[in-house]
Amino acid sequence: MIIATGARASLDLTGPAKVDALGVYRQLESCKRVGIKRVILVSSLCTGKLFHPLNLFGLILIWKKLGENFLRNSNFEWTIIRPGGLKENEDIKSENINYSKEDTQINGSIPRRLVAQCCINSIKNKESINKLIEVTSSNDNKKISFKKAMQMI
């Protein structure tokens, strides 16, 4: 199961709590009921940081951290992917992913297609089980295979 839901900007400041914490919890409960064992959660760079501009929108990074904790404290084989800012422009095909461990990147962005690629690679590679991966991308990054990145994280 890949959970890639996320609250959107709204006047309803309870949205992040409903989507990024309670929504993740409910999806995990559904996974348990139907016997799903493997879960990938797309979260966000800087998750858990209180003093961050994104928290002006209903404490979104705090609620994302709670959702991550629900997954980490479960009996699933999990992977948490924390992308930087999501890029809508998919024209740039030469960007390479910068993979890192938890709480090492504080800014950067990444095209949605590369986040999707990370999700698929996580499903295919057991090396990503029970790991939190932060991802951004740029033309300056050296190309590295997902499998090799997981060995370094």
C-alpha cells in the first residue's frame, strides 16, 4: 500500500489533523483488516519541526509526524519517504535524486514523478524496509541506484 494523501491549503485548519494523522491511522487500520503487510508513506521534508513556515497551515508538519509515528509503531514492513517541495514541472528529465537519512535535508524540491519512482523502488527493494528516506533532486546530484542508496542509509 502506498499512502500519498496530504492535506491541502484551506481555511479549515483541522484539515492536516484529519488527513495527515487521523487519515493515515484509518488507512493503516484498513490495511490490517485486509492483511496488507507492506506500507510506504509519503510524508514531507522537515516533518516534526515546530518552527517551520508550513506549520502556519494547521501545524501540518506536526500532524505528518504523528502519521509517521502511527506507521513506525505498527507491525507493518514500512518505508517513509520525505520529499522536498513537490515540483509540478516535469520537463526536466536529467535531475538525479539526493537520498539521505532522517533529518539531514532541510530544503530542496523534487518532481512528483521522482517521488513516485522512489515509492515503486521501495516496493521492489527489501533494503528500504523500516527506513525513513529523505529525497530531493537536482542536476548537480550524481546518479546513484536506489539499492546502493539504501545501503548507505
